[in-house]
Amino acid sequence: MGPNNKKNNDWLNGAIPVSDDEWFSNAVPVTDDEWNQIANSGPNADLVNDSEDAPALIRAEVGALEKPEDRLKALRKHFPDAQYDPEDPTNFVYTDKQGVVRRYNNPNWLPFNLGDLASIAPEVGETVGGILGAGGGALLGGFTGSAVPVAGTGAGALMGGIAGAGTGALAGRETTQWGLNKIFGNEDTRTGTERTIDAVQTFALGAGGEALGPLVLRPAGRAIKTAIIGGKAVDDAATIAQRANDFRSIGVEPTVGMVSGSERQATLEHALKSTRAGEHIEGRIKDAFAKTGDEFDRIASGMNGGKPAMSRAELGSALKDQAQAAKDAGFARSEQLYDEVSAKVTATPTASNTAKFVADLQAEKASLSNTGKRIHEKSIDRVIEEAVPLIEDAKNGVSNFQELKEFRTYIGGLANDPNVDKSLKPRLNGLYRSLTADMEETALASGDDAAQAWRKANNQFRRLQDSKTGFGKGGLAAKLVDPKTDSDAIRDLVFKNIAKGGNQIAAARRAIMRAEGGKETWDDVAGSIVDRLGKKTLEGGEEVFDTTTFLKNWKDEAFSKEAKDSLFKGTKHQQYREDLDKLSRIAGNLQRYQKADNHSNTAKHLTALGSLNPFSKGNIYATALGSAFSTGSLTAGAGVAAGKLVQAGAAHSLKSYRADLLTSPEVVNWLANVPKAEMQKGGLKAHFKKLVSIRDRAQKGTATAINEFFREMRYDEIENNE
């Protein structure tokens, strides 16, 4: 039955955009000489044009084979110079008829092209990744229709919605491959042992993961999707794709349990990882955790410039010192701006506001009681004494703006002295405000240039004095530079309330940015903060990355989005925030996935492993009683048998034979003794030989039923291979 047989290729019409004649005219070389020349030279992988994959029909043919050498042999039937891809030994490169070097399959996570759907089998093996692809047979049946003339399609089309734990889908895949190899005339050279190992690995490692996209996205595939993966339905395709891309961006090839959201799948993978066939799963898990830690170290090291993270005290000192430098720089700039005003002022100060303030003080003094004089008279006299010289100079016309400015600075220093008398301080502040009013009046009277310079200098000064934007009393910046604030406490002062918002972080950042070196200091602070978010201290004092610690500290409930904005936005480290968000998603997926590995899952693990064993007690009962069709626990053996039955046109016997099977007293007796047989010499294998004897002497109906039961259990196949 050749590949160009029109009758036998009708089932692939939906997967091929051209007729058979058109396809083969494009697939077959023009002359043998031309192809021999290409084959002798061999394809150059560096020149691969990845605009398209191999044609869909060839993908279906080659993809039906498992062993690399079998697949290469099949591909060379169409492209004689085909070779293994030097970058991926599970892939191939070849030269097409036009002389263009192509790759058999260009890897991607969600393949939507027809070639990917037609290929069914694992074209790129573990690079595509994912255990979901075990349902190759069911997928083909579900998406190309029940008319596919191969055994596996029957298993897929008929049982796609009832196959549990992925094993029925696994059987569908095996029989699909068998049918495709018959159609295309290819030989599957695997031994019986290799087939068994491949079956377990297919289920565990998801070699057919390319079908994931259509499976998840198409509404018709929802029931199949749930049955193949088991448990609750997996997450949506976009979420799965993002998870896979997240893992791959840090060099991890994930299993489907890591990305699909299926608890059942995760449990099976953890159950398999301790087995020989599942060693690769264990390697994937260890690699995922190791590379997650490596990625965090890369981010932290990048933010810290390769330097160790600062301790709490070092971080506090850095913020305190830089804030003080910023304050000094801010007031120095303010003085400079006022000096520029002085250079542009032409009017002589009148000191009218200061004179009025002194007059008000004199009136206040005159109204004091004897007790009031005892409390306030000394302070009032002191302020009047300080102001009188300036007022006299203004009356005499000898005052100037520069002296007025310097006098205001002098009064401000007296008012801010920590030891100033509580009665004196408010009056000194009143004098300071009156002097500011006189300065403004003088500047405005000196023309536009002086007025503009005044507004600029005054705005700068007000910002410095503001408690929110500067170093005003009660603000965070004022606390940072307060000598009484301990360096150890500054870290908490800035970062303690990050769960509620980013105001404190923003204020600290504004404060230290005002001086040279502020950006660098802030970057160091941010790097040290991030480094501490993911580190767990071991008993010996060693600090290591811990996914639980990182998730706890980075989640929005603990580190608000506003706080993250204040820490990262507008800095050179902004790119790392996206990296940390991605790492958080990865860590969250691993944490969810790892829950399937705790001690409470021991029973689940045994059940999962049992589902892969055709001769487990549970599978014997499920197959004999038909519970596989109602509970979703269909075995791999049942899937194979079903595929063969559909091929033979005897699908109705899936249910009907059980009536004959369970009305035989000897068979029922045999089933009842299964638990006892497990404990006896020879175990269930010997117990099955007893059922063979029952079949040989039974009437036709019972004998036929036992034969169907053997087919579902793959008894004859396993016996022959052994």
C-alpha cells in the first residue's frame, strides 16, 4: 500500500493544502542526478531556511516512527541528503527540490500549522517537551475524524473523551503509529522491550507534545483534554504557553506537569521519577530548581554589580550618608540661587515687613501680665534686639539685599538650634518669615529679571523645606539625616510598609537623588533589597535561594506594585523587575508542582504507577468490570485492544463481551481470587495462565469474552514479547 494511493490518503485531505498529484510533484526530485548531487554535498545546517517545515504528509509518515534511525530512513525516501540536525539530534535537515536547506520541524510550543498536526509523533522529542502529547492517537481521531483507516484513530475517536490518566491516549498513539507505518510501508525496528519502555516514557515525558495547541484551543477537544491529562481540566492555552516560555527562557525544558496546571499529571510525574524509566523526569525537576536559583543569582548579581549585598546596617548607613549629602547639596544650590537674585536686585530694602513684626512684638509685650512677662518678655526682647539694627539701616537707606539674605540665614540658624528656648523659637520663626517677605518685596521692585530669579530661588528653598518633597520637619528625609536615627533602623524606616504602598520608598529615593552619586547609591540599595528577598539562611550560616522565601516576599500582598514602581521605575534596574516577575511565575509553578511530591501523596503515587501496569489488580478489575469507561481509569492495554477492535469493525464488543465474561462462574471465581494470587508464587502471571485454561475448555461465548479481555489487557502481546 504505497503512499501515493489516493484511497488511503483521503483521511489526510484536511491536513494537506494541495492534491496528491500536486504534492508529489513538489516532493519528488526532478532527476536522480540532481538529487545525487545534493545528497553527496549534504545540507549545510547553517543555511537552514526556517520559513516552513517538511510537508504535512511526510511529517505524518516520519512522525509515526520512534527510533531516530527509522525516522531518518523514512525521510531519505523523499530527501536523500537528509541528515541529523547538528544542533538537535532529534531533528533533521535536508535540501528540498528547489535547493533550499530546510529543517524537518522548526520547534515551537503551540504549533498551529498543518504539518504539526499531521505529524502526531514526537518530531522534536524533549525540546518540545510535555507529557500531554501521549494522546497522539486520540488527537488524530478527535481532529481528523473517525474515518481514519488506522487502528489508533479508532482508539482516539471512540475513547478520546473517556481515556483517563493519559494511558488510553498512549495506546491510541501506539496503534496510530502502527497504522501509519503500514500505509507508508515503513518498518518500526523497535523490539518488544523497547516498545514497552517507549510506552512508559511517552506517557511520562510527553513525546508527542506538539498536539497541545490544537488540543487545548479547540472546543471539540475539551473532553479529550480533560481525559488525557486527568483530574481537573488544564489551564488555558495562553497560560500554558507563557509558563513554557518562562521556563525555556532560563534554560529549563519543563514537563507538562510543571506547566499544565494538572494535579493528576504532576502526581504521575513525581510517582514515575523514582523509577528507571522516569529518571529523566527527576533530572528535569532538579534542573528546573537549580536553574531557577541560577536565574535569581544572575538578577541579584546584575543589580549589585557583582558585589555582595549590603547588610541592614550598611544599607542604612548608605541611605543616611547619601541623604545628608543631598541635603547639603540642596541648600548649597539654594544659596547659589539667592546669590543670583542679589546680583539682579537694584532696589533698596525697606524692611517694612520686619518693622511691622517688631511693632507687633512690642504691642504683645505691653499687654503681658506679670506672669506673662516672666515667661515671654525675655524672648520678645531678644527678637526685637536682633531686628532693630536691620530696621535702622533700612531707615537710613544703607541696607542691601545681600545683607538682608544673610541676616535671614542667621535668624534661621538660631531658630533651628536644637537647644533654642521654646518661647524664643516661634518668635524667631516669625522674624524669619517677615525677612523673607522683605526680600520678596525688594526683588519684585527690581524688575522682571530679579523677580524671576527670586521665584526660582524661593521655589527651590520651599521644596527643600517641605516635609514630603524635602527635608522639612516630620518628613522621611528629615528622619534620614537626623543624628538620632540609628543606621540599623533606617532599612525598616524605608521598607517596612512596602505591602501598603511605595510612599516611603519614593521619599527616600527623592531625598538621595539630589546629590552626586545618588543614582548609584539607589541602585546598590535596590540590589541589596532584592538579594534579601529570595535568600534563606541555613544552619551553618550559608545563604541560598529558596523558592518559598522568594514567593512570600515578592508577591504583591507583601511587596506592593506601588512599592516596586518606586524601587525600580526609571532606574537602570527596571529590566530586572520583569525578570523577577517572570521568576516569580516560575517559582510559583514549581511550588504548585512540588506539592505532588510530599509524603501525603504516597497512595496517589502508587495508584498512578499502577495505572501504567497492565497487570495491576486495579487495572484487571477496571478492564473486566468495564469501570474504565465510567471512571476514567482506562488502561494502556484497554486502549490498544480498543484500537484493534475499531479497526476490525467490532467496537460494539467493548461492552457486550463483559456480559458473557461475568456470567461465567469460573471467570467470576478467577476474578475473586486475584488478591490472593498476588501473594502466591508466580503472582498474577501464573494466575492468568489459569484463565487460559478456563478459556480453552469454555463454551464459545465465554471463550470469546476471555479473548477480548486478554486483548484489552495486552496479555498475548506481553507473553509473546517475553
